Amino acid sequence: MIEEALLEINRGTAEIIDIERIEKLLKAYFDEGKNYTVKAGFDPTAPDLHLGHTVLLQKLATFQKFGARVQFLIGDFTATIGDPTGKSATRKVLTPQDIAKNIESYTSQAFKILDESKTDIVYNKEWLDALGSVGMLQLASNLTVARMLERDDFSKRYASQTPIALSEFMYPLLQGYDSVHLKSDIEIGGTDQKFNLLMGRQLQKSYEIKKQQAVLMMPILEGLDGVQKMSKSLGNYIGVTDAPNDMFGKILSISDDLMWRFYELLSSKTLNEIADLKTGVSDGSLHPKSVKEALALEITTRFHSEDAANNAKSEFDKVHSKSQIPTDIPEFSCEGEVWIAKALLDCALEPSTSQARRDIKQGGVKINQEKVADEKLVLTTGEYLLQVGKRKFAKLKVN
RNA sequence: GGUGAGGUAGUCAAGUGGCCAACGACGGCGGACUGUAAAUCCGCUCCCUACGGGUUCAUAGGUUCGACUCCUAUCCUCACCA
């Protein structure tokens, strides 16, 4: 029983510190029904979750199956500082209003994966506000600058002469203090959070909590480019709230290599099933595209529905495999005659008339399926189907 | 507080008086091709009804026929010293 749980907990993890602690907690749960707490912090700087976040959420859900109460920590206080992790520049500071708005949509998305009845949403503003400047300085005395600079991204930024705001040094401390206040048994986070996660252990010790939290780290899910971590600001993400068609298409666009990462970290298939798929592809009995489609279907179904996923698949086939016109096309209308480049700009197909002209010259613009050759073309009254490139469409009605 | 280095398009990064709307790389976009929005190859990549015009190289002034390049002030970053 414990072995099974451990196996599932282990899946896909990058590193676990103090696995013995986790074993003990599981044992206490299976033997005596004792619950324990697993903390995970979420930074409400962006209102939408993406698949990268769901890697953590799924792991939390796994813990919930084995007796954990999840401390879903919203870093509303720390968000006003901005986590320096992985950032080459100082982050913008959010207003409380922004944060409140983000939290709302954030949690509702999270409960698509988490069991709400086993989750406590906590806000670190609650206790960090109360800390005051005295408490803050006491906290800060636990750490030296040299130690802080050990942190990889700090030293990198320092070396590359990118600014580090002094306030950013406080972030790991505050995150660690969260673990002190919550007396967390386990904390999970991405590998990029290692320093912060360990800070929790160190501070728990300093504040004389008998048992320090175990730490479980998940690898960082790569974004669509397959290189950088999935993140909203890099624009390489698949959002939980993405429309089914987008979600499906984005997953299908990832490289064949990256597909296996997604399988490991996101799919609910067992590791054995995934291994079978892998051998199938390498010996040629399975087509990589169909394997990727299966993944896209699974994920799209999870966040939408099976119907939506199947529709997305047929829509994708229609538009991309057969180069047909998609079903839903945004519609626009305008008064009087329009110059083609201006029309493309107004329909949001192009960012500027200059870009529109370039695309026309290169043969990338079609009206009613026909290539436009004349960049001075003027559209008169009527309805047009405008197309830029392979997948940008708009209907325009000229009155 | 002192001294030195530096701030160039989405990012990184050349350019040190005219040849600069500004090399190159990445990204992005278009085309060809394909199992895909993958890979590869080719082209484009500030704005403007446009063989021309306008606005750019931290900000504000100045020198000059002419400045991203020189001068002055200001803001910001980094290093060393205190």
C-alpha cells in the first residue's frame, strides 16, 4: 500500500529531499488515518493557469488520494514583491486589485484538478502583514548575503550585470516563513524553486519546529518551443482556459521529443503504457502523429470535454491536413470602400499596413481563396473572406 | 560620497561624424515542402495608400552642412573604493 503510494508520488519527480519523512507520514496515514499537510505556493501574477502549473497540481492531487490536506498558498503578499526566479529582469509589482482579480480565476481553474474538499486556500498576506518590520528584520537575520548569492539566478543576474532589487532578496525568506507559519509537512514546487523550498526547511529549524518539511520537486515543463520553461510571459504556453481548438493545435505543434515529456508529466497513462508507445514509435508500428493526437485528445478532454476534443481534432484535420476553411471565423464590417491593406489591419489579421503590403507581395494574402497580386486593391461593397497565411481568417462585409 | 564601464529595434548584440532604418543571432511572419502549427530550404522583419515621406539608437539640450557616433545636464544599471 505504502509502496504503491510512493511509486505514484515518485512519478516524474526531479528530486525529493527527506523521502523518509514522506514515508513516515504515509505510514501514519495508512495505519492510524492521520492526515498531513502539503504546501504549494502559487504566484497570482497571472490570472490563468497553464499546463506547467498543472504538473504541480496533479502531484498535489496524488497526495490528496493518500491522505494529504493541501495548503494551496496564494502568494498575495509576495506577489507585491515579485519572485525573481528565472527572471532576467526585475518584475513589475502588482496592485492589490490586480491580485484579487487573478486569484478568483486562478482557484476556480485549479479545482478542475484538485479535490476542493481536501484543500485549504491560504493567503500569506494574512501572517506576513502581521510580521511587521521587527519580525521582518529578525527573519532577515537568518541569512547572509553570500548565501543568498549562491542562488543560481541571483548569481547569474549579478554576473550579467542585470539589476537585482534588494526587495527580491526577501522573497525566499518570506516563502520560507510561510512554511514556518503553516507548519507544513511537505512542500512541493518546481526545480527552479529549490532554493526557496530549502529555505522553508532552514527557517523551520530556526523557528524551532521539530520536524522540517520534506521537499518534492517537479521538473519544469518546457513550453511549445521545447527549450524554455512554459510561461505566460514567454508566450509559449498552453493555457488551461485555452479554447479546445487552440489547445489541441498547440499540443500537436510540439516536437516529437517534447511529446514524451508531456506524456510523462501530464498524461494519466501509466509509465508502462507510455513505454509501450515509445517502443511502438521507434519500431515503426505506431505513427508519431497519431500518438501525439492521442495526447492532445487526452489533455483537451481533461479541461473541456470529450466532444470538444473530438471536434477540435476534426477541425484541425479540416484546416491543416486538408487546408480547408475553419468553421468559426471572426466577422467584421466597415463602411465604404477599403484599401486591402487597411482592411487586413482592421480585421486584426495584420499589425500594420506595412506588414500587410509585405505579405501581399509574398503571396500570403488571399481573398475568397484567390491570391491577391495587387497591393493597391480596393474592396468595394460586398462580402469577402480574407486570409493571411495558412491559418488567419476573417470575414469582412463592406457596406 | 568618489572613480571607472555602460544604456542601440521583441530579445541578445555590432556599429564610434556621412556608405545607417542601422551587421549578425534568436524570435516572429510569409512561401515551398510535409504526418502537424515539427524538421528543412527560401524570403521578409519601424511606421505611412509608399520608386517617395515620417519617426527612431536612455531622456533633454548643444556643436556641425550632417550625429547612434562629439559636448553638457539628467535618469537608470554595473564594477571597484569608502
